[in-house]
Amino acid sequence: MPVAMLMLALLAYLSGVLGLPSLPPVPSRIRDEIAGYKSVADDIINLSVHGKAQNQSYNRLAEFVDTFGSRIAGSQNLENAIDYMLKAMEADGLENVHGEEVMVPHWVRGRENCTMLEPRLYKVSIMGLGSSVGTPFGGIKAEALVVHSFDELHSRASEAKGKIIIYDQGYVNYGVSVAYRDYGADEAAKVGGVASLIRSVASFSIHSPHTGWQDYKGNTTKVPTACIAVEDAEMFSRMAARGTKIVLHLNMEARNLPDAKSRNTVAEIKGREHPEQVVLVSGHLDSWDVGQGAMDDGGGAFISWQALSLIRQLGLRPRRTLRAVLWTAEEEGLVGSYQYYQKHKSNISNYDLVMESDIGTFTPTGIMFTGSSNAKSIMSEVLSLLKPINASQLLDHAEGGDVSFWISDGVPGGSLANQNERYFWFHHSDGDTMSVQDPRAMDLCSAVWAVTAYVVADMEDMLPRH
Ligand SMILES: *[C@@H]1O[C@H](CO)[C@@H](O)[C@H](O)[C@H]1NC(C)=O
Ligand SMILES: *[C@@H]1O[C@H](CO)[C@@H](O)[C@H](O)[C@H]1NC(C)=O
Ligand SMILES: *[C@@H]1O[C@H](CO)[C@@H](O)[C@H](O)[C@H]1NC(C)=O
Ligand SMILES: *[C@@H]1O[C@H](CO)[C@@H](O)[C@H](O)[C@H]1NC(C)=O
Ligand SMILES: *[C@@H]1O[C@H](CO)[C@@H](O)[C@H](O)[C@H]1NC(C)=O
Ligand SMILES: *[C@@H]1O[C@H](CO)[C@@H](O)[C@H](O)[C@H]1NC(C)=O
Ligand SMILES: [Zn+2]
């Protein structure tokens, strides 16, 4: 190979291995402009990590989740939590603090239980899945059919009639395995199943069911559906493989009530020069009705508040408006954020950058970003300001369902990259409590969020679109 080709191959290899994007150079004017933010970035970092705001976002979140606990859409408790946030952000000196009304699904779990009657008496831990119907009065008593995939279910369709279908689908990753939670009930109903129990979509388990939304899509009977712990799914698999007959008694009082009023929670620091132009940071305030919703997504919501709070505490006012939006009813399928998009999309040309943190607020490593290669170059330069806290990585592809509508329409989008390997240990389970959160990690995340949002909001030009 000629040397030049060798160099190219080496570069391609390195960018693959190290995640180095090969980006167009940033014009020196912009590079200098961004370098000029070094001291303000240091001030933000210092305030959040070492100064007066140390532990602040953690302490605020702890008080919030200890006061309200979990916050499911449709509940009075979520509305009380939103009222509290409006007061707290107002008292913190933020501007234009208000709720924006949206209609949200109102699913209520009710009492639920599952008893294994054969081969021995055993209490199975279950959690109904969001939007599931309940069981008829007296519950459902039926034999179980254990399968490991939809393919296996289809090939054994003749055995499924009248049975409770148990899926022990294993864990590939969340994106892949969640299909069983989403569509397990419909697929079970299509082959005559009377209910479905899904192995929790979790990367680790200490006998914890992990709930989540499910979708009745087809023109099929709506059958009750719940998740079970990984350990129980594996036990059922072993029993079935030995040919043991499994009989279950499932009781669920779950109900779907009429849609209810809720609110997206909005707060701002008005831009000094282009108040109509917006850099948006966000997380969702609602949670499942289990645990405390501290990780999913109390952390993301509170670092978004904290980003504005740090800027306000430093007495800074960027050129453009910084807006924090704490979405409602994310868990029921991005319900609040979609209605926000519908209401505000006529102003899309004024949206500079949209960010969401909803995959953990563990130790941050940088930003995951979707945008044109020119926008990436600029963001990569902005992130170099976060080198003092080792969070300057620019990764591809923002992970933010709630801001995805804007990103699809060409607005640059970011999400918080963090060391979230343990995220799905706790996700949607009783284990999602304040004990998962760490004050120093939240200070670092808040600094990443604040520096990125502030600098982009204050630069002379908006980021280029894709
Ligand atoms: C960082 O914050 C600490 C504590 O508030 C302060 O003593 C120190 O002077 C600050 N350092 C810089 C470089 O601003
Ligand atoms: C923040 O919390 C740590 C313990 O996690 C503690 O050592 C430190 O003193 C706290 N800082 C402030 C300003 O309260
Ligand atoms: C839905 O099911 C009903 C009765 O089971 C049938 O009459 C109808 O054609 C189906 N609709 C569709 C869209 O499949
Ligand atoms: C299970 O729940 C039903 C209500 O859905 C209740 O009537 C029944 O007593 C419960 N059974 C057990 C064993 O807890
Ligand atoms: C669109 O932006 C204009 C100018 O800032 C503002 O007056 C208007 O309320 C915005 N509309 C929506 C739907 O947000
Ligand atoms: C900096 O972060 C990277 C991950 O982004 C990590 O691999 C490395 O160990 C960190 N370095 C320090 C000094 O913490
Ligand atoms: Zn979430």
C-alpha cells in the first residue's frame, strides 16, 4: 500500500476505534469566538462542581422525589409535583415560568397479583404494563405456554389457545428486547392466548419486575399483560423444558380512564439580543408509578433546571433565550413533547439547538449529537471547553425521544453522554430511587448542560441545520 493510503487507512481505523469523527475544519473566526468562552465555561464548571452550587441539583432532586415519589401521567400527584416545580423555578429567579396544558393518557394499575398453582404454590412478582386492560372479575386461571421468541410463538400457535403466554426472550439490548414488552400482548392474542407475561427488559436483576408502556396495535382482543422478574422467567423456561405443566392465576385491576389534563413545565432566561431564538434543554418530569423516578427522568429534568439556574446564579444573559422544558407523559409515548412540538413548530426557524437528557445522569463524558458535519465541527469545538471535567467527547446520534420531532425537521439535537452502563438495572422498577443518583455526577452533568447550552445560545450565529 502506498504511504498515503496507509495513512488514510490508519485514520479510518482510528476514527472507527476512537470515535473520532472526520469533520470539516471550523473557520478560525468561530474557533476564536468559542475559545473566548473559556473563562465563562470555567466559572460555570467551578460554580457547579466546587462552588456554592455544589450538590445543588442532587439536593433539589432528593427533596422533590422524597416529597412526591413516583409521578405517573394522569395522576393528581404528578400535577402537584408540577405545581411545586413552577413555584421552585420561579423562586430560583428564572423567567417566564409557566405550565403549558396537554392532554395525557390516564392508566391506573390497581391491585394485581399472580399465583402459580401448579407445580407448586408460589407468588410470582408482576407489574402490569402501561395501557394493559385488567383481568375479568375473579382473574384468569390458565395453563402457561413458555416461548423464547415471536417466531417460536408462531410455530407453536396450535398450542397457544386459552393459555397464558410467557415470553422468556433474553436480553439483547433495550432497543431490540423491548419489542416483546411493546407487542407481546397483541401477538399472544393473535394465536388465542388469554394473557401475556413478559420477561422484564433489564440488563441485570435482583428479582425486580420492570414495567413500561405496551401497545395494542392490531385488530385483536386486548388481553391483560404484565412483566415478571428475569429470575421467574428463567424458572418457567426450565420447568417447561422439563415438560412440567405450569398453571397460573393472574389478577389485574388495571384500567384505562379518559385522558386527563397535564402540563409541560417551562422556564427561561430571556435572550438579551434575540429573545425569540431558543436553545432548549429538557428532561421529563413524569415517571412510572414505581420507585421514585429519580433516574428516569428526575436526573434529566433537574440538570435542565440546574443549567438555567447556574447561568442565573452567575448573572449571565446569553444572546438567545435559554428554555428548560420538563415534559409530561413521556412514558406513555412522548405525549407532552409531541403536543409541545405541534404547538410551537411554526417557530421552528428560531430553534437553534434542542437537547434532552433521558438516559441517565451518571458521570458525563460529553454530548451525543445529530447535525450537519459543519454543526458537528462547531459542537466539537464547544465541547473542548469541557476538557477540565473530562466531558468533551462529541458522539454521533442524539438519543432524545422528546426532541426527536425537531431533529427530524433539521434542528441540531443533543443528548447527554454519560457512563450509564447500569441504567437498565434500575429502569422502570422499584429500584429507580435517589440511591442511584450521585451528587458529584449530577454537578458534572449540570456543568456540561449549562456550558453547552450557554455557549451555543450566546454565539453570534445559530448552528447550521441539517
Ligand atoms: C472556584 O470556586 C472556589 C469555591 O467557590 C473558589 O474559591 C475559587 O476561587 C474558584 N476558582 C476559580 C478559578 O474561579
Ligand atoms: C457535597 O456533598 C459531599 C458528599 O457527597 C460533601 O462532602 C460536601 O461537603 C458537599 N458540599 C456542600 C457544598 O455541601
Ligand atoms: C377486524 O375484525 C373484525 C371482526 O373480527 C373484522 O370484521 C374486520 O374486518 C377487521 N378489520 C380489520 C381492519 O382487519
Ligand atoms: C389478588 O388481587 C385480587 C384483586 O385483583 C384480590 O381480590 C385477591 O385477594 C388478591 N390475591 C392475593 C393472593 O393477594
Ligand atoms: C413564536 O415566536 C413569536 C416571537 O417570539 C412569539 O411571539 C410567539 O408566541 C411564538 N409562538 C409560539 C406558538 O410559540
Ligand atoms: C475521561 O473520560 C474517558 C471516557 O470518556 C475515560 O475513559 C477516562 O478514563 C477519563 N479520564 C479521567 C482522567 O477520568
Ligand atoms: Zn425516561
